[in-house]
Amino acid sequence: MKLLKILGIIVGLLVVSAGGAWAAFVRAPSEAELCSHLETLMDKKMPGFAATPPGKQFKESCPKKVAKGDLEGAVPYAKRAKCVMAAESLEAVESCDR
């Protein structure tokens, strides 16, 4: 019985550790969060951009552009997405693709 308790604790710790690792390394911001942040940065650089036709077109096409690519792994995508969310300028966003 004591062995089952110890095994249960070990399995529980592994599950919690795996969840923490996923949240820290693999979980990426949503496409909506990325697009909202990019819109904010664009509006900061070009005030009123969101209300213009190119701004509306950007809003429509953004989710497809920021989505994870077919050949891109989950961890590289999460790293890139987190870099974009941390960027405070469009120039900083450009450096995320490198």
C-alpha cells in the first residue's frame, strides 16, 4: 500500500512538471492576442491605421499570417509568438523572425 502511495506521488509530480513545462515553453499566445498586439503597434506607429481600408484588410488577414506554419514546430512557434508579444515596436517584431 505504501508503494502505491509513493508511486501516486511520483506520477502526480510528473504530471504537474509536464504541465508547467508546457505552459513555460510550448503554450503560445492565441492568434487573436497576437493580432491585437500587432494592431496596437501599427496604430502606435501610424495613428488611425486601424480605421483605414489597409488597417481593416490587415485585421482580416492577420490570423492566417500569424498562425503556426505546417512545417513549424510548436516550440519554435511559441518562441516566435512570445517574442512578438514582448516587442514594443514594429522593428522589434521584425527581429522575431530571425
